Amino acid sequence: MGSKLEQEVKFYLSNIAALERKLVELGAMMEQPRTHEVNLRFDTPDRRLTDHFQVLRLRQDARVRMTFKNPSDPESEVSAREELEVEVSDLDTAQSILESLGFEVMVIYEKYRAAYLLDGVEISLDEMPFGNFCEIEGPDAESIQRTSAKLGLNWEARGKLSYLALFSMIKQNLNLDIQNLDFDSFSGLKVDPEDFGMRAADQ
């Protein structure tokens, strides 16, 4: 917990199970088994945080954490932004505090995540409502790129956008009127990677 420079990229996957087998073969250590995760994204009524490319989030998986992120560096090869994070004891109470301060939940999003550690680099396998992804977070762009090569992922297919940014692209391209990024809202919908500007990195 505390402050850090978050540096990461995302890869869209055509076969998440195959990548998990590759991680095991490489000796990666499991940090978190597949876990359901719920996120509440907050903003002011006039969307001041969004306008300044800032993030205020509550996340619940095996723990509850409050996170604030500053804007990312557009010149970086990866998504690089300052992240402040603290663990809290209760999601409902934390939500009430933020709402009492004038913030409101603008979107709820969920995923299933399994997390691994390989040579000091964090690798997350994410099952999103619109597809499967690998997120690689490391101390610098070079370590992230080396890890993607070990996993056989195409560096040129990487993405730097957040899941909510991809969600916005999907809503626009498919003309969807959906408030939240949850599995129920995407039930029965067919989403191709072209709908959010990515391609499979494991092909």
C-alpha cells in the first residue's frame, strides 16, 4: 500500500488457459487464485476527475482497497501513472464516506482475476465481460516487454487504455446503452476485439 508509479500494459487473449499453462511452465508463483472482483468508480457530479484524467476507485476482491490515480504519461511505451492506494476494512463504509464528501458512483465494473509473479513482474489473467486479457505490471517498460516476450505475446498488440476506456469504445462502436461493465449487462452480446481497437496478442 502507499504511493507508486504504476507501469503496465494489457494484451487481448484468444486462449487464456494456454497462457496460464505457460506461466506454470515458466515457474511463475501464484499470488492470487481466480477471484471475483467488483470495482466502484467515483467522480463528482460535474465529472471533474474524468476531465482531469484522474481515477478514484473502491475495489473488493479478497480485500477492499481505495485507489487514486493521476493522469498517465502519454509519451511512455506503457501505461505509466502515479497510484496511491490504501486498504480499508469495509466497502460500504468507505463508499458512504466518499458519497458524504460529494462523490458518486459513476460506473460499476467486474472481472475475474488470477495473479502471478514472474521475475519480479506481476502478471494478471483477467476475464472481462467482453473478453480475456493479460495485464503485465513491472518496475519499468523494459521488464514488462521482456516478460511479454517470455510469454510469447506480441508487443505490437499491447494496449495502454483502461478497461473502462475500452468499455466506452465498445458502447460507441456497438451503439449500446449500458451503464455498468458487468457480466449480466454483456450476457448474449457478441464483442470482437476490433470493437475496442485491439487484436489477439497470443496468435
